[in-house]
Amino acid sequence: MSEKNNQTLFWGCFIALITTAFGFIGRMFLIGEWSTEFNLNPAEAGRLAGVGIWPFAVSIIGFSLFIDKIGYKVSMIFAFAGHIIWAVMGIAAYMIGSGEGAGEAEKATAYSLVYWGSLILALGNGTVEAFINPVVATMFNKDKVKWLNILHAGWPGGLVLAGIITIFMGDLAWGWKVGMIAAPALVYLLMLLPCKFPESERVTSGVSYKDMLSEFGVLGAAVVGFLVTLQLMDFFSAGSTVELSPLQTNGFIAVGVAIVLGFGLYTKSLGRPLMFVLILIMMPLATTEIGTDGWISAIMEGVVDFHAGWVLVYTSLIMAVLRFFAGPISHKLSALGLLALSSVLAILGLLWLGSAEGALVVFLAATIYAFGKTFFWPTMLGVVSEQMPKGGALTLNAISGIGMLAVGTLGFPYIGALQAEKAIAAVSVTKEAQDAGLVKDGTITALTDKSIYSIINYKVIDDAKVKEMVKDEAAAKAIGKAQAASAQGALGNMAIFPAIMLIAYFLLMSHFKKGGGYKAVELDAGGGDDAGGGDDAGGGDVAGGGDDAGGGDDAGGGDDAGGGEVADGGDDADGGDDAGGGEVADGGDDAEVAGGGDESEEG
């Protein structure tokens, strides 16, 4: 492929990821406004947030099963359609629900458009990642952690751009804030339509379709089956507001079982144990990053005097910059060392954010949190791609899909339930609530029981009962203020997730150390693992397989993202141990990104 083709392809993928961020932040900034307009409690708002997340898993995993057959370009067109349909439905929802004389029926219709449009948006977003991840992993197969991090700088970059635009839109109709996703969607469509896409690493190495699925195996399918069952239960029970019949419940369980049995009968493989461990880690990781980002604006509204969205924009700006420097950092620490350090910083940042007061302290805490979450997602993708190259698009994308499915089905509602718990605790100690008779034996009496999947059971303050019992306007205002400010405490509780991840990463580091250290596994031309490969402990030494920098062009195209030759000045960070603690054998700079200057990713 030509230099111009590679350059356009990489940056087209980058802008496609920016588009998904536009869709995400546009919705998340509006969750609070929609909660008021459609009278949603925190957990119901979490469900609305979640429906814009979990279908991502359906499309990213679904397309990964046959993307090598239909091609990346077809997937890209499907993603574009999802983005444009959401823009149209979102604008229509505003016009119907916010027009003059809009009543309950119009509000219900508007909510349905927002809800179903969010689902379509999520399908489009998942399809974007279904094609961009394997495309970039194939183009830069010698340094996947670095280039997947650079690619995924598009996500926080999009959050920053869309966040600033949304904030400066101020009180402009929310329909416009939803509809602005159409602009970047058109840009990536026009960029990528003429491009020639590469064949995947798995296909060119001769790895069979069955071998790809076997890397994921029954263990991975079991996690997907469980999460899909939960999501179907939530979807058809309207967020646990409608009781499911035994037939429906058993039917959804049967779907989950069928997924597992299908994989088992076809692959006859449990899957790679390491893959299963990484899948389990990805669930708290996704909740730590995506779950917190999804809620942080609504949570901080009752705490700061400025637009709470600035906190998300600020942390995203830090992420966008740092991800361009993932290459040298991962080579110094190893990929797992980078993930462990990130977990420590995320723990500290979330604990501090949970109690921070004042703009300066909030931004200092947010800085620590941002440094922590920056490398989580793309580095995990890099680890999966480096350790399970036979898994091709499936293992690389399934890890993202499971993360999104977990945060959509469990993470968002759980964070909403945490906020409800904090609100009860905060209101129960206010003098106004006690004087109004709302508190008995130390707890609020005006509570309603809620349940999600019969797994997450929680209580919420019944605002109608509170309004009925509290007649004094000043007292009602004080209770509402306490309730709004209490949500911040939920961020401190979120630190449990990176704490779990930290323990897991230390265990993995110990496991790899026994096998000689973390090393990426490469595929040879016959579909086998390089250097005897495939051990979870890093069976294939990259440095032993062949020089990245002398024999041929990097990533099949010869151009490092199309902009400059990867491999003439020195080795492409793979002359020594890849992503492991070895020396980075670079004689020169390795990072002219698609026509730019030296980005100093390697040196």
C-alpha cells in the first residue's frame, strides 16, 4: 500500500474514534438534563447511559466473527450509518419532546427516540472499534502497544473537542448537541472510502478461523453469555420495572447457555487461560475508566461552581497528550508494569476526587486520576494482541466488547446505586430532614426499593414523598442541595476497581517473570508462534524472530502511519525485548506520525 494510502487510513481511523467520543460525551453531558426532562432516578439515568454503551459489545464482537470475510470497509460504512441515524433521531426527539404544548405522550415518544437512538449509536461505535483496532494492529504489528495507544488518543481527543464545543453551546437546544456528531462522521467516511485496507495479521499468517475462535474459547464465551443474559433481562424488563415471566427469564438464560455451547462444540477448547484472566480484569477496568467518565459530570454538578463538564474535558486532554508517549513508557516499565502503575494512580485519584473541595483541589485530584486512567484501555488491547495474535480481530475486539458490556450492564447502574446510597446517608443527617420527620432511627423513611437483574438491590429517596412531607421551601431546598452534593462520595467507592486490577497485574507480572519476562508473541508465515510460542509467559521473543528494521517495511506498508519510514534510522523498538524491560534499541527517532514531525514516542 502507498504512503498516502497508509497516512489517510491511519488518520481516518483516528477521526472515526473521535466520532465515537462525540457520541459518548454528547449523551453524558445531557444525562442530567434528560433525567429532569424525563423524570428519571439515578439508576434509571444509569440505564439510559448504559444503553449507549452495552450494544457496543454486540457489534464489536459480532463483526469480529466475520469481519475478515466482509472486509473492513463494509464495517466502516455500517458504523457511519449508525452515527447518522443517531443524529437524526436525537434531533427529532428534541423537536417532539421540547416543542410548545408537549405533553406526557410527546415526552414518552421523545424518550423512546433518545433510548433507541442511543442503542443504534452504540452499535455504530462498536463497529468503529471492530475495524480500527485490527487495521492498526496489522499496520504496526511490531509495536502494537505504542500504536494502539496513539490511535486511542483519538478517544480523549474527541472528548476534549466535543466537550468544549458542548460547553460553549451553553443553553442552546440539546438537539444541536446531539446532532453535531454528523460532522466528524462525514469526515471519516470521505477519508476512508477511497482507501485500500490491509489483510489482517491472522489471515496473512494462515491461522484458521477455528484456531482464532479457540483462543477465546469456552471460558471467554461463558463471560459473554452471562453478561448478555443480564442485558436481555434488563432490556425486556424495562430496567426491572416490568416483571419478567419465568418463560422469558429461562429463555434469556438459554441464550447465554447457547453461546457457551456453540463455542464449545465448534472449538472444543476452553480458550487461553491468560485470555480469560485479561477478560476478568477488563470488567473493573472499563468501569474505572468509562463508567467514571460517564458519570463524572453529573456527579460533580453539585460540588463545583463551574460547568462540571470541564473536569472530564481536562482529564481527557491529559489522556490525549500522554497516549502519544506510550511507546517509550511501556518499553521502560513493560506493558504490565505500566498498567500496575496506572492502577495505583487511579486509586489515589478516585479517593481524592471523592472528597475534594474547591476548584483547585478538584483539578489536582482529577490530574492524578487522569494520569491513572490514560493507558488502561489501549495497553490492555496491546497486551491481548501481543499475547494472542492467533485470536486476530476476535480476541482484540472481544476484550473491548466485554469491557463495554460489563460497564453498560453492571458498571453504570452500580455507580447510580452508589449515588443513591450516598444521597440517603447525606440527607438523613440534615437538620431539615430530621425536623420534617423524614428520619426515623437514623434513616430516611421516604424510600423506595429498587432492583437491577435481582443482583443489584438498592433504595432511592422517593422525591414525591419528600415533597409531600416537607412543606417548608427553604428546608426542601437544603435537602435537595445535600442530596446533589452527596454523589461525589461515590467516586471514592470506585477505587475498589483499580485496587482489584492492581492485584491482578502484580500476579501476572510474577507469572511472566517465571518464564523469562514479558515478551510479545509473533506469528510466522505458517501461522505458528515465533520462537516456539504461545506460552502465557511470553513464548515468542520478538527480538529473535527477525529484524524489524532492516529486512522489510514495518506493517506491510513500509510507512509508519504513512508519514515517515519506520526503519531506516534504527531498529523499531524491537531490536531488544519488545515491551518488556529490555533496552529500546533505537538508533534514531521512530515516530513521525503520518507526515508530522518527530513526535518523540521513541528515541
